Amino acid sequence: MSFATRSILIPAAVLSFALPLPAQQTPAPGSTDTGGGTVTGHIFCADTNAPAHFAKVMLKPVASSSTAAPSSTAVGGSQPSQNDTPSAAKPAQQTSAQVQKLRSDLKQLQANYAKSSQQITDLRSAINSDLDGSFTIAGVKPGTYYVHAVYSGYLDPVTQLSDEDFASTDPAMRSRIAKIPTVTINGNDSARADLRLERGASISGRLLYDDGSPATGWTVSVAPPSSPVQSALLVDMTSKLAVRSGSVSIIKTDDLGYYRIPALLAGEYVVRAIFVPSSDTSPRDFSDRDANFDVYSGSTFTLADAKKIKLSEGEGVTGFDITIPASHLHSISGHVVAQSDLHPLNSAYVLLTPKNTPLRGRSTQIHDDGSFCFKYLPNGVVYTLRVIAAADTKPAPASATTNSSTSKVRTAPKPEIVQSYGAASVTVDLENGDINNVSLAVPAVDNKPSAK
């Protein structure tokens, strides 16, 4: 039996309908064919006047900017595969009210996923500028294109805008879009566009534990302070795609706890740091696996209490330190037992959800002795513990092990269910210390199949 602690995100069944793969895109503006025009130019950094070395240059069709899922690419890109689809851990059953609350966030998640998927396509087919900042894009099909580039620390006005932004009639948005350089190709002719990239704002500081030692290896990011708690989950689920596309980088604290977040637009933010223990922990030490938790600027575990920071255009803020109140983290542990005689079960999942933010829950599979443990839980929070898929099991007979003649992959036998049990739940108020004696007693249910 394997043991693992997982984060509960969004119902997988809901996601399967809400997140179809992106539709096939229209042909790329550039292609590997010999025909077509050529776009050339140079890219410079506006703050230093130095060339942008090896920046990623792309073209975005202007004509398709108001249509769904436009392509922004250079020379013939590939489409995201089904392996790029974000996955969700198997969650607890959500109430109808919670599912209703998710719908608007699911729409945003779908938009974020589609945008991240498109960025993968764009970055895979981008053209790198030379050491002197020059670039040449050949085989460009007739049309008018925005010319833009991705370069570390600098702002890309195209990837910062959504399809809705490009279709907007708002004068301020139209003025912003009008500043993006464009080129027009009529056939086999050439066009030129020189780019000047503006450096984005940045936030830097240190992440420290409350004993003064540096917090190393934490992933640091920013989020709008007005976003709901669920938005952090949306970021988590789409960040893998964005990182793979090259449009964003994973920012981790160094050995002294320092971090720096570059390429930010002017606006108000909160800083979020998250730590995920190594997944190579011993399989039996299930309580430590994936027991991630996060902390926000203002040295708090809740987004609602986070300290906000307002950035002006190109501003660099330093010394924005965060202290992790580790002494306020505790654990909840206990056993899952049969209601009839209180003997410990050897198979079940225990789900833990904070009462005020039920979507930030976790799940764990119990040990053979019925025990479970959740670590790194902020105090002052009311949690709900719920048992599902509870059973007494015994190992399957050795003869049940099969060896596929086609794949030659040995399939592990599934344990035999001796007795199934129903669900049980309990509310726990985690105040100022660990809680080690939670008992979840589940009632037995009839294992016999219903008569035909």
C-alpha cells in the first residue's frame, strides 16, 4: 500500500468538462516553406540602450486579434499535447454551494490554461535574436502582424494582454495596443521593425523563519490582493504550463533566503511564498509528502491579511522581507476505527479542509494501523476531517499477480475488501498546539451486491 498526502484542488469531473484542449490554431504566420516575406529588425533595452541578446521574437496576426484563441508565433509552431492538460488531485465531494462558487473561477482557469497553452506554442516557434540584438524571420505569409519579444526582466506588451483586451473598444486600451510595433507583408517583400523593451518593476527581499534562519528553496510569486483564495489554486494549476512555455520563470529563494521577482507591471500586489517538501521522502513517512503550505507578505498564512505593495512603472522595491511564523504551525493526527468495536482500519482516505477556505484542503491515505497525520497547519483555524473509501482489506492472493504478454509490465494485485465502511467527519479547532488523538469512527455497510 502506498501512502501519499495530496492537495485537494477542484473536482476532477468538473475539470474534465471545463478544460477541453485548445482548439487547433490557424496556420502560423511564418512557415518552413520557401515562399513568403521577411521581417527583420533589432531589439534594444530602453533603460541601457544595449541590445537584447538572444531575446525570443514573435509575430502576432493583427487580423485575428479579435477572434478566439489567436496565434502569436513566428515560424510554424506545434500544438500543445494532451500531456499539457493540468491535473487535479482526487478531492472530497463538494457541496452544491461550493460547486456554484467554483464556476466563475473555472472560467478563469480555462482562460488561463488556454493562454498558457498558446504561450507554449508561441515560445516553441519563436526566433532568437542574435548577440547584437538583430533578428530575421523568413517565410512570413501575407498579412499585418504585431512584432514583440520576450526577454528576461523586460515587459512584453502582447503576452500581457488577453484576447478580450485586443478586442476592446476602450480608448485607453486601444492607445496601449497602438504602441505595439506592426509590420505588413504583401507577398515576398520585406518589412522592418525595431523594438525597445521597457524594464518591468521588481520586488526583492528575504524570506526568513521566525528563529532568524533563512528560508531556502521556497517558490516566490506575486498575486493581485483582490483575488480570491481560489485564485492561488488557479495559479498553481496553470503555472507548470507557463513555466514550460518559457514565458515565466520559477523564482526560488537562495541559500540566504533572498528572492527577486522581476518584469512586473505597475499595480498593487501581495507576495506569496510556498514550500513543497521533497517528494523523495520515505514512502511510509506519508505525513510529510506534499504537505505544502504558503505564507504571504505581512508574515501571515492568509491572503486576506497579507500586506500589499504598490509599484509604479519600472520601480524596483528592495527589502520587502517576509518572516514565516513557523512556531504557529501545528499538526493534527489520529486514527480511523470501526464504529462497532473500535478496531483500526487499514484502508481509507482522510480529507482535511479549512472551514473558511474549503478548497485549500489536503488528503492522505491512512497507515496499516489506521493512523494518519497532517503537518504544517496554521493555528487559529477550524478544520473539518472526513473519512472516505474506508475498508478492512487483506492482500490479494499471490496468484492474482499478472504478467501482460504485450507490455511485459507486472500489475500489482489489488487488496481484497473484507468489509466496507461508510463516511464519518469531525470538526477540529486548532488553537495553540498539536492535536494527536482524533478518532474517526465509521459505520459498517453491506458489502453484498444488490439483487437483480
